[in-house]
Amino acid sequence: MNEDRLRAIASGMGYPRTPDIAGLVAARLHPSTRPRFSSRRLAWSLTISLILVSSFMLIPPVRAAILEFIQIGVVRIFPPEPAVQPITTATPEAFAPVTAASPSRTSKLIPILDRMAGEITLTDAQNKVAYPILLPAYPSDLGQPDYVYVQDMDANVLILVWLDPHQMDSVLMSLHFIPNESWAVRKIEPTVIEETTVNDKRAIWTTGPYPLVYSNGSIQFERMIAGHVLIWADSDLTYRLETDMSLEEAVKIAESLEPFP
Amino acid sequence: MYFLQIPSPERHGLDEPTLVRHAANGDAAAWEPLVREHQEAVFRLSYLLLGDPDDAEDVAQETFLRAWKHLKRFDPTRPLRPWLLSIASNLASNRRRSAGRYFAALTRAFRGEPIPATIEEKSSQQVQANELWKAVQTLNAHDQQIIYLRFFLDLSVTETAEVLQIAEGTVKSRSSRAIEKLRKIIRQDFPVLLEGLEA
């Protein structure tokens, strides 16, 4: 075997362009490397607000593309890119637009639930994850989730799913607990991005439909989100609340989270 | 603007050991040029091991975050790159195993799929390299690691030994065995690569 020849062939390997890892790492180190003064948070919020305003209102589309992403917690939100196409490996059902006005609203999500890995009981989930599981106290009749998943992605991501009690083949909402060190969720083409707060902490409200890509190591799991997503971060966790309720209702739910007994 | 700041080692004017010492003391600004210096090697090794650019990006990020967290344990007089590649290699292996538990059947279904479209096969050299990559992917994880480090990333025997935390002699013997296995696979399934490899 000629090692030089082997090395010569290997040198022709075509790699994808190396992403800006340094920028992404710096963004994730920021919360732990700087004092957590409220003035810092305020400055950060103002900076993000300024970027949002300048990107979506003042800067022409071509220049707006320079803004790579907006990051809150570990969730990266990419501004609209007309050229982006839905991932082709998903089933057609998974990409059907699902809105509150559509009669087929969430029933199409059930097959996706069936394909999700890591289903577990709530009690076992609490023993498995390293953070306290919080459940919404609002609406008062919500109860415990119908489906619980823990997915091992370097750290454990928890996904809680509530079915619509009036239509048990439909999903009412889902709540994701995403440890900062473990997870990357990419949303593409959100139609609206709005700043809000959850317990006085900065949050982002987005509306679909848009594809959501879960990276899990070997394959990509894609789906079409129904309704809206509220994203906020607290300590070492990022929370995602998916629902077709209004922003006010979503914030109420987010602010009602209490530890699971 | 925050998103467009690109610090470079030159701008800092500090050598790697000094930057490592600063970073180990919590100076994130010293860590950033080091990340930038080594991000390509870490990303490429992750990509070779995982075969997916998004996963490679995740692992590369996690590599630098873990290294940052454990920098105080790192001897700044040693080169940083082998240590980073060692972390990346472990993370990629864990990720592959973790995903395998859940999606083994699906992964099997995807075997033999073409290389992701992000790679443009611009030349016959690239076609050959991609064929070689496919051949290497049929080896076991240990053999893959050593082939990627020695021949794709062109690391020296010494650096490879540091990454894999084995003796240099072991690198040589493992490398020989991996190449031997690779040669058999190429003879059987990748005849296009035979030219020049049989010498």
C-alpha cells in the first residue's frame, strides 16, 4: 500500500464550508462569562431589538442576509430565505400547513409522535433528566402531558405533549426543555418574529408554518409546526412552547410553570 | 455589530500557550481566536466521522465548549489541536452510538445514499476522494479514526498518538492494519481506487 498515494487521494476530499464555530461558541459562552446584571440583559435586549428592526424594516433584503441568525438560549432563528426549500425526506403529511383555521389542524401530527424516539413516563423522565420538570398550572384543567419523551443528545432533551381533550387524535400543545449544552434547533422561514417577555425575561414569539429540523446524529427528523412557538431561556435551559393559542395565552402558560411533584 | 466580530490570533499578537492560559482563567476573548484557529480541523474530523454537516457543526461547537470548561486541566505547553480532536472524536463516537440506539433501522436504510448535496464533486480527484471516504466508512470506528487523522487530516504520527492517547508505535501498527483492511475493501468494492494504491 502506498501511503503517499492514499494521502494524495484523501487531500482531494471536498468538505462543506466550515461554519463560524467561533462565533457560535462565543455566543454560547456569553451568558456564563459576563456578569448577569440586569443592565447587561437590557443592553442585550436593546441590541437584539435594534438588529431586528434594522434587519426587517430598514435594511434592503440583500443586506439583511448578512444577519446570520438571532439566538436566544440554544435556539437559532434564521430570517426568511426565499431559496430555502422544505427538506425532502419528510412525509408529505408532515409538511401540510396546519393552522387553527384548518379542520385537519393537528391530527396530522400524530404519526410524527409515533415516530419520535425516547417515549417515557413522566416519573421516569424526572429521574432521567438533570433539571426539574415544570408543568403548566394554566389552564387549570390541562393536567399532565399525554406523551413524554426524553431524547439523549449529549444531554437529555425533554418533550411534553398534550392532546386536545375534545379531539384525542390532535395535539393541543407541546413543551420542550432543551439543556444549553446539548441541543440545536433550527427554525427556518418564520413568518413573524416578535419580542415579548416571560417572567420579565426576554422571549421570542414566532408563527409558522415552517419546517423544524431536529438534529439527532444520524438522520434529520422534520415536521411542520402548527400554530406558534414561544421561546424563552432561563438559567441553563431553553424552553419552546408550541401551541395554536394566542401570544397572551402562551405567555400565561409559560409563566404558570410549576415543579412537577 | 456583535454577529460580525471576527477576532484573529494575529490581532491578539499572543501565542497559543499564552492564549490558553488566559482562556483557562476565564477570558473568553482569548478563547475565540483559538477556536477560530482550530475550528476547521475539528469540523472536518467531525464531518468525516458523522457524515453530516449539521451534526459536525454541533459536535464542533460542543467540542470547544467542553474544552473551555476543562481548560484548567489542560497543560498549556502542549499543542491544543490534538486535545481538541480527541474531544471531537469522542463526542462524535458518542453521538453516533446514541443515534444508533434509536435509529439503527433508519440509518441502515440510508446506507448507500449519495454524499450530501453540499459537496460539489468538481473534479476527478474529488470523486476519488469521496470514493475513498465511502470505503473508509466500511471500516470499524477505530480504523476509521486512524485513517482520517493520518491521511485525511494529514496529522503526524506524534499528533495522532496524542489524539488517540496511544504510543507512536501503536499508531504505526494500527495504521498498517487499517490500511491492509482498506486495501481488501478497495479491491473488492472500489476498483476505481486501485490505481496507485497497490504499489
